[in-house]
Amino acid sequence: MENPIKEKDYFRLKGETAEKIVQELAHKTFLIDWCFLNPKLPNGKELCDLLVVFDDTAIIWGIKDLKLDENGFYNRKEVEKNLRQLTGARRQLFDLKTPIKLENSRRRVEQFDPSEIKNVHLISVLLGEGEDVFSFVEQYKNHAIHVFTKKFTEIALNELDTIRDFTDYLRSKEEFLTQDCKIILDNGEEDLLAHYLLDKRTFGKLDDADLVIIAEGMWSDVQSRPEYIAKNEANRFGYVWDSIINWAHTASMKYSNDALQYEIIARELARPNRFRRRGLGKLYFDAHVLAHNNSQDIFRRVLLDEGVTYCFHFQDDPEPRNIRKAMLYAFCFVARGLYKENPTVIGIATEKMIRPECSYDYMLFYRSEWTKEDQVKMEEIQKETGILTNLKMRKIHEDEYPKEHGLDS
């Protein structure tokens, strides 16, 4: 007969499995590059189970797999232990400013810089069986801590599957909870999320309420709507954009001398939410199909979107691709001069022919001011290359929910 697993080892193994579930979902939502698993204090002790750091935002995760007692409740001491560890991690990072080294499989080792962080969120994930009466947020040592069940963790990280979508929800929820309003959930937090989606990703309709009861079944209702199903189908183009972000980090590993530049580019590419990534991915994909079928040596597309100009450049050029890189720079420079309202230009270049694997070049071009000298240089480039001298403009509109009236409450 096999030796029984000791109880403490059993819970350790269960804990590792619980962490793995969340970590895999986090990699899909936040991408590997900004997820740091089990970061350590200088003394070797674990700071937290997962730390997500993107731009000016940090999300600190504590993950526990707890059993219910005979009354259907978690052991309160175990719940508070998770809350205490989360606030302790926050204190280490931002009050004590303990030096923490961050690393993952895609990033160089770097020092966590608390001065860059403006937004901090704490999440306690309880992956055991759910309580009958459940607090979806806890106030502990003057900090709001989001408490996720296993079910809601999976729903949230699949529905809000970009850093922007996820943190917008956390921020809206925290702001709403600062009001003098009591919330009762008949079921789980997924029904609160459903209300958030129905209210155009806000809690604005609840602003004047003293008591809010979120009925069971709202999430199931939203999921069954044809416009929601159509949205998820349309979102597949957003994952084209995710692959472009991933390729930027692959390039940073390949071209180590430019690792910091590629990190900055990847961050810019990852800023948009899922809806905007859908539009970007769709336009990029459509442009690549047109390029594939075009007989000219070079094919270009320009997209203007919320302060950023995106330049898609398709040109077959074997390694070391110097010509293509030079043309991408010229393309981005001219685009910055033509669309002066957008100080940031992001360029992406790849082969015209669609193949199972393509190579990519990236360019981040930023000019806060456009000078007379820049204008002269731009006109010279246009005269020599013909870049963007014969423009055809069109406006594109797309609803997040592909239906005339969107997702109505």
C-alpha cells in the first residue's frame, strides 16, 4: 500500500495546484511579461503568490485553497492570514521599500521601483468550496482587499482579459464601495460583474442607492444574449494583437542590446483594452491579407487611434532586414509629421507573404513637438520615397457588442 501523504504536505500540494490555476489564467490575461510568480524578500521568504506589475499599476495576489467547516464557513483565522499577508506585502513594497528583485521567463532581472506605482490592488483568492454567505471585499488595516472565489477568478480573468479591462473593473468597484451603500449578492460576484457590463462598464446607475441587491442569474442572462456571444466571436481578432505583443518580447530576447526598447514598445502595444485590441488586430490582419495579394514590393497601412498613430509595413527583405528597418523608420517619421495630433507613432513591419512564421520589426517613435526642421526632413523623405503621398482615408466604426443598440440592461 502507498504511504499516505502527511496532512501538511497535502495542503502544500493543494496550494501549489491552486497557485498554478491562477498563474495560468494570469499569464493569459496580463501576459507572461508582467507576471512575477512568488517574488522573494531579501531573506528568501515569499513576498506574495503573484505580483503583476504593468506601468504604474501593481496587483498583489494571495492564493489559498481552504476547506469549509461543518457550518459551511472558512476558518476565519485562515482567511485573515491571507489578508494579513497581502497587507504585509504591500507594506514591504511601498512603506518599507524593501528591495525586491523581479524576474520571469521572458524578462531580465530588475529591481522593483515603488516610485513608479500609482495604483495598487490587493486580491485574496480563496479556491476552496465557496461559502453560502460570502464577502467579496474585505477592509483590513485600512486597505480594501478584493476576495475572489475560484469560480469568479476564472470568470474575471477570462472576461476582463487585458490589464486595462481588469484594473478598470477593480478601480470602478473600489470607487463605488467608498460610497455609503450596502451591497448584497444573492449569488456570486459574477452577477455584480454582469451589472457592470450592462451599465457600460460603470456602476453609475447605482450611485444614489443606499442598498443594492444583485439578483442571482444576471451573469447567466448576459452570457446567453446573442450580442454577447457575437462580441466574444469578434474578439478573436484581439488575440492577433496579443500575438504581436508576444513577438515584441521575443524580439527583446533575440536582440538583447535593444531589450529595453522592445520592452517599452510591448508596453505601448499592451495598453489598449480588449475592444481596442480587437480593432487593432482586425485592421492589422486585413492589411496583411491585402499585402499578401498585392503585387507591389511594399504595402502600407496607417491607423489613427486615441493619440497614437499605428504604421503597418509589409515588405519582403531577407536577414539582416536592414532595408526593411530603414523603411519602417522613414514611414513612422513621415506619419508623425502628417498626423501632428498624435505625438506617438508605433511601427510594425513583417513580410508581405503570409506564412506559418513571420519575422517582425518594431519601432516606437515619439516627438512631443514637431519642428520646422522635422517638417523639412519629412518632405525630403516623401520626395525620395513617395511614402504617404497618395493617401486614401476612410473612417471605421465598430460597436463592442455587434448589435444596433449594444448590450442593453
